[in-house]
Amino acid sequence: MKIKFDKELPSLKVERDLKERDKKHLWHPLTQHKIHPKALPIVKAKGVWLFDEDGKEYIDGIASWYTTMYGHCNEYILQAVQTQMQQLDQIVFSGFTHEPAIKLSEELIKILPNNQEKIFFSDNGSTANEVGIKMALQYHFNTGEKRNTIIAFEDGFHGDTFGAMSVSGLSVYNGPFEDFFIDVQRIPTPNAENINSVLKQLQSIIEVNRVAAFIYEPLVQGANAMHMFEAGYLDQILKICKENGIITIADEVMTGFGKTGKTFASDYIMTKPDIISMSKALTAGFVPMAVTSCTQEIYNAFLDDSVGKAFFHAHTYSANPIGCSVALAAIELLQTKEFQDNIKRVTKSHQDFDAKIKGHPKVKTTRQKGVIYALDLNIELDRYGKKRYEIFEYFMQKGIFLRPLGSTIYILAPYVITEEQLNMVYDAVHDLLKKI
Ligand SMILES: *Cc1c(COP(=O)(O)O)cnc(C)c1O
């Protein structure tokens, strides 16, 4: 459903003057302000639509970094938040508990891979991974083993806090911090050609290091331009980890909650992770919140008569009741027939679009998993280079918000996107291919 733009807004434009006021005190993420001083003010969002200060509309083709999968300002979720806000806003989660957190733990355990038993709260994807890494390290510490190395994929992305940054392989911009990273060994993502050498590399890392954990994005590496790999190969890696007592941490921050066509990408893989991190679509774009789940075995290693073996990690807003109520409403929506049908429909549309476009001379390769679709252009582009910004601007002119990653264009729209709106996105991509 497309909503009408609020006619009162344009008249507010002059006094708002958001573009100029923004420049005065704000420092934006991932932005070189000297080269890119402008930020686009968005004043309203509904469903798949974003509205800027001047009344121009854009389809949010990447669901605002894969968060607003149920559509912006989803009415059902809004009601749940409002009710919760009037009932209980915030309470310290150390020593206190509440219904939304309890209920959310119950609902998550129902939909998570069935070896998961415990739910730990934090604030965002980075902290969810930070928690996972610390759980894994302390698990070994508590059980009396000295293990300090973490294995991760080359070019993975797990967030921007120190532990998460250390295990992230996309390190071009990590220069100032690399001397302070935790000990990480990297392996390539597996494919048909390299699987044997990847397994060999893994074995030799295990032989010479005391490996505590392996952290990975299952099947799709979001920030690595939606790079995809097969479940079977990952399974072989995970099996070796399990045989060697290495804690496996699935970073489902991007892939979680239906995007791959199953609730979690881990559902495609036989060997289940010991720890799973979630955020982004968990709270449907309403509030920042994250969850790290783990097995009973991990949890049990922290149970002791001594306080020192406890997990001393907390965030002030851990299990914020409003965040929990949002997540509950979102999970409820995800499980409805309507949303499951939407996921199937969008998946099918991407397949049809792919069939049309993959032979195009300007297209190098395409890939898809569920509602995640990506294509690589036949030209080399810097991740944050000039040409990449031109392509971004080109889509914005057409009223489509897509965020190219180097020469990759990907679509990851809210599940509520209609066929008509999807065609607008596809047409814009088609037109770009004609232009470049
Ligand atoms: C976005 C993302 C993160 C980091 O989450 P933040 O909420 O931005 O800290 C971690 N892992 C993956 C796979 C992500 O996509």
C-alpha cells in the first residue's frame, strides 16, 4: 500500500533547513565529510516508502540495512510498542525480569535451531558478536583450557566494536586499529574449487594454534557484497570445528528472520552452531536491540559456586521491554501465512528477474538466496569510489534507494514490497545497465 505524502511537510521545509543544520554538529558513519558533505534529510517513512524533505519518494530497496523487513512504521508492531510503552519502559535486567523478555526468549527458542537453549541480550549486531566471542573465550577459560585464537572468514563482517572488528576481514579501513586486535586466523569462504585446500588450511591452523572459536556469516556475507557460498561446504568446516572442541558462532545479524527463505540461514546447514547472534530485523527497524543465543552446554560452563565464572557482561538497556515487545510482534508477523507468502513471492520475482538479466553483457555474475538478490557489474568500482556514488545518485533520481557495494548492486527490500514496486526497482537496474 502506497501512502500519500503529507501535504503539510513541504511548507515546513524552509524553517527546517535540515541539510544546513545537519552540517553544523553532526558526524555521520562511514562518511568522509570532506568529499561527501551532504546528507539527505528523510522526514517520513511508511511501508517500502521513504519521503525526503522536498516531498520526493523513494522505495527503500535495502530495507534500511535489512532492518525494516515488515515495512517502515508497520502498524501492527506500532500498536505493540505503544501498549508496552505505557506499561513498562525500562528496568535493570540484572536482578529483575519481565514478561516481554521471558516471552521473547520462549518464542525465539521455538524458532531457533533446536540445540539453542539460552538467550542473552545486548544492543546491536556488533555487541551481539562481541558477546558471542566473549562467551566462547570464557567457556574455555571456565573449563580450564587455554584457547585464544579465533578463526574467521576472509572478507567477513561482524561489526565495528573491537572484538567484532578484529574478526572482520574487510580490513581496508581498520588500519589505525589492527595492532590492537585479538588473535585471529582467516580462511577463505569455501567453493567447489577450493574446498579441499580450505579444509587443509583449517586443519593446519588448528594444529599450530589454540583455537577457541570459529565465527562466520552463514551462506551470505552481507557487507562483502552479498557474497554467497554453499551449505554443504560450510557444514564440512563446522564438523571439523566440532571435532576439535572449537565453539562455532553463527552471525545471523543479516541473514536472520526469513531473508534466506528459511527463518535462519543455519536452518540450511546440518551442523548447528553453538552460539547465534541476531539483530537488525529482530526489531524490525523500530529500536536497536540484539540477542545472542547459545546451547545449554555453553551456559552450564558458567554455572559455579564462584562468582568469577559468571558472565560479567551487561548493557544498560539489556532486554529493554519496548525492544522485546517489538521483537515479539515482528516474530509473530514473520510466522503469518501472509508474510511467508510474501517471502516466497519476492523470491520467485527475483528468480524471474534473474533469468532476464543474467545474460546481459554489462552483468558479470548474479546470485540469490531467498529475498536477497545481487548482481556484479562488468566494471571494477571502488567500494566508496566516485563512480559508485554516481550509480547511487542515479537510482535516487529514479526514486529507488539502493546502496551499491563496489560494483555489486543488491536488492533486499522489505517483505511487503508489491510486484509493481519490485518492477520499479528492476526497471531502474535495467536502465542503469543501458546507461553504463
Ligand atoms: C550489520 C551487521 C553487523 C553489525 O551490526 P550493527 O548493529 O551495525 O553493530 C554484524 N554482522 C553482520 C553480518 C551484519 O550484517
